[in-house]
Amino acid sequence: MEKIEFRVLIKYYFLRRKTILEIKEMLDKYCGNSAPSISMVKKWFIEFRCDCTSTSDAKRLGRLKQVLMPEIVDKIHGTILDDRKMKVREVAEAVFISTERVHNILHEYLDMKKLYAQWMQRLLTLDHKRSRVTISRVFSDIQLQFERVFTLFCNR
């Protein structure tokens, strides 16, 4: 039997003016080992005595995910962009949230990963790719010019 069915039976016996021990005996007789414990029967008996007529669990709101507010995500992103070598623990201390939440935000929302001890975007945008190619060409040209100057200087 399901929990809800046991609660319905407990409520039925409660409405028939049975005691806690009588309810427990009847549940044990008909349900055997799957019957709820005496403490559970007592809990629901008290609930029904206090005019709680529902046999289902009360709705719970759960913990609010205040960490995922856009301001905090932006603050984490800004912190990482300022110093890409920051550790998750350092970011968590700066933003005052848990390291697990920072890790989740970095990977799931900001789509970043740690690469060569630096936080990098997982997928580069077209602008990022173009700027990297441009920078690579500039450095390549500088390196070629340096090698020419170096060979001229060494050949003297």
C-alpha cells in the first residue's frame, strides 16, 4: 500500500472513534509488515484531531534559488573577466555564495570552463575567432620581423 492509502485508513478509523492502539492493531492485522509504525499512526491521529482533514502531504515551497539572480551572475562574470586565473573558491568568497553554486553558474549559465588555469568561454563567438586570428597574424608578422633582424645582426 502507498502512504496515502494508509493515511486514508487511519482517518477512517479515527472517524469511527478508534484509539491509536486499535488503529495500529487493525493495520498490522490487514497490512502485515507494510503497516506504518505506531509513531506514524500517532502523528496522523493527532493531525486529524487538530482538524486537519487532508490525507496528503502539505505543499512545500522549497528553497528559493536567489543565487541565480541576474545581478549575481553578472557579478561572477565580471569577477572572472577581471582575473581569469581566479579559483572557484575565491569567486565564491567574493560573491558570498557556495562554491557549488559558483561552479554551476560558471559551467551552466556562463558556459565557461577552466583551460590552462584560466576561465575561458567554451565556444568562441565569431568575433572572438576573428580577433584571435588577427592577433595570431600580428604576432606571426612580429616574429618574422624579429627573426630577420636577428639573422642580420648575427651575420655581421
